[in-house]
Amino acid sequence: NYMNRIKQYIGTRDFYLHALTIAIPMILQNMITNFVSMLDNVMVGQIGTMQMSGVSIVNQFIFVFNITIFGSVSGASIFGCQFFGQRNAQGQKYTFRFRLLFASLIILTGFFIFQLFDTQLISLFLSKKDSQEVILQTLQYGKDYCSIIVYSLIPFGIGQVYCSAIRECKETKIPMYAALSAIGFNLVLDYALIFGKFGFPAMGVKGAAIATVIAKIIEAFVMIF
């Protein structure tokens, strides 16, 4: 009797295998997405500590933006999944439109905050114990990176809208393939644009930002296409 009561809370083997085929691609995609920011930090760190500090500070704010977008699209996905289960295409369209509009509002808000208050935000993370020269250089590197990386908010936000719509239709591999393509392009472009390889100019932190923006555009394009 005791074992029967326990078994009612345990699913079948097929259920767990099916759940893993959905969950593992999602885990990998989120891990790869967050790895892109860490890749910038690591590769920029090869050219200088102040450059890495500036990039790392900005990526903290980008992470907050990413979590905000993820939360906004995930909330609507609860209804999207229900409509998909009911085969209610009109309801799915409503949830998609809501995500697109709400994500666009978040993108615009984030874009203007990063553009108008970049100095104030980055300064919050700068230690006053450092010399004035170190503070100013780190701030400038952060602003240089932020002025370009801010454009990645657009493809990332729109891409996540499509990503959530794809996932709720039981397709989790496409977002994973999109993330893999993005990390591949980002790795090559980081190496080329940061250090000036393959005939490109050495652009330092600006090169890292450009590489990330291009990688995000590619990731969004794969999911949308």
C-alpha cells in the first residue's frame, strides 16, 4: 500500500524520456546564450584588465535586460501552450502579438536607459579607491562597448518572442541550433575584430560589441526563418 502511494507520484519511463527531449535543448540554448557574454569578457581580458572590467560591467546590465525579456515572453507562453493544446490558432496569434508588443516596449525602454544613463550606470561599479586615470579609462571602455552592444537588444528581444512561440509548439531544437550558430559566429568574429585578424582592424572592446550584435542578429534570423 505504501509503495503504491509512492508510485502514483512517479511517471513512466516514456514520460521522463519525452520530458528530457524537451528540457535538454532548452537548457543548452540558455547556457549557450549566457556563454556569449562570458566569451566577450574572456577574450577582451586578453588585451587588458580595464577593458575587461568595462565590458563585464555593461554585461551585468545586459543580463538584467535578458532576464526581463525572458520573463515577459515566458508569462505569455503559459497561455500560448494552452491554446496550442486546444488547437486554437487565433488564441496563439493573440499571445504572439502580446509578446511582440510587450517585448518591443522593454527593448525601447532598455535602449533609452543604456543610451542616456550609461555613464551613471557604469560608475556604480567603479571603485573610488582606484586612481582617477584607471576610473576614467574603465568608464570609457564601458561606454564604448555599451554604445554598440545596445543594438543587440533588438534582435535578442525579437528573437526571444519567436523562440517562446516555437517552444510552446513542442519544438525546442530550433532555438538550440540558433544559439549554436550564434556562438560559432561570435567566437570567430570576436577573434577577428578584437585582435585584428583575417585582415580586419584591431578594434578592442568595440570589436567585441560588433561581433555580439552580429551573432544576435544571426541567432534571431535562424529562429524567425
